[in-house]
Amino acid sequence: GARTRITGLLVRGPAGARVAFRCRGRCRARPFTRRIARSRRVRLTKGQLLYRAGAIIEIRVTGRAKVGKFTRLRIRGGRAPSRLDRCVAPGATRPSACS
């Protein structure tokens, strides 16, 4: 089947924020979390770099008492991934539309 190569994922956010990576569907990448250090960014290189069409990559950046960010990339064969961005209210477990 068609595959998409991701050459790198770089996440930026406030120092101390938590970055959670998860891949669902047609992929073998395991979920993991990292903290953003003083550099205010983290490179997500632990996951696999080659994804099959149908895989869904989810990245969540959350911080204490701050609105977080949720991004979903849906891998599509032969085309760029589709992207969905949402916000995560402090203490919320589900992303919602940003205001």
C-alpha cells in the first residue's frame, strides 16, 4: 500500500509543557511523552518515519493552567497528510474548537 515518509516532527511550546505522541490505525509506533525543556521545543524522532495510508498521528501539548494544543495528522496515500488543529482547555481530557 501507499506510504508517507515523515522526515521530522518539531513541537514548540512553553518550557515545562508535556508533549504526548500517539499513532492509531495502520502503524506500529508506540505512544510516548516528553517535556519541553528551556529551548521551548522538542523533536519527536522516536516514532517510526514511514507511515501507511490510514494511520492517524495525534500530538497533544499541555501545560499547567494553560490552554493546550491538539494536532491530528491523517496519512493519505499519495497526498500530503490532512491536518486538524484543536485546543485543550486546562484540565480537559478532550480537545475542542479554539475560541
